[in-house]
Amino acid sequence: MSGAAGPGVQACHLYRLRPGAEAEYERRHARVWPELSVLLDEAGIYDYHIYRHDLLLICVLRTRRGVADARAVTAASPVQARWTASLAGLFAEIADADGEPLWAYPVFHHPGQPPP
């Protein structure tokens, strides 16, 4: 998936933590700033999950108006700038050489049958 994901389409990107940063990353996300949650809502971001395996973070989300719109809203926000700066020392890798997030793309999907 890329940053071109449209409204409602699941998008996924990856981060890699620095060794030893795992506990601090989880501690910070256990107390996400209320103003950051408001910003995510304003940006139309919903169904947002972050999973961790060792140093790998897997971020999965959906947006109401598309990823490009959500990125524009968050990029213009001083709240996002402060949050990102506060976590910067915890990351080993967050983007490619062009500064694009490390987008992951779907390879397989089984929708299955929802419970009755």
C-alpha cells in the first residue's frame, strides 16, 4: 500500500526502533496526548493500530478522506511536530531515502465470514 490509499482503504507502514527503545515507546503510547487523539480525528484517521514485534513497528490505519489528505492535515500541525520530535530518538528507521514512509502493500487478504 502506498500513501495514495483512498478513503476507507487500509494503509500500512513500518518503523524500526533503536535497540533498547521498546519499553519507552510503549510507555509513551500508553499515554498518548489527548491533543494528538483530537488531531487524528481531525485528519480523518480511524481504525488505527500499532503492532510491535521486537524492534519492528507495524502501523495499520484507515482514513476518511484518503491518506494524502490525512498526511497534509497532520504535517501542518504543531501537535504532530511536537509528538514526532518527542519520539525521534527512539527510531532507527522511519522513512526511505526520499523521506516517504516505509509503506507496506497487501499480498494476501482473506475476508472470511464474520460471526453471526
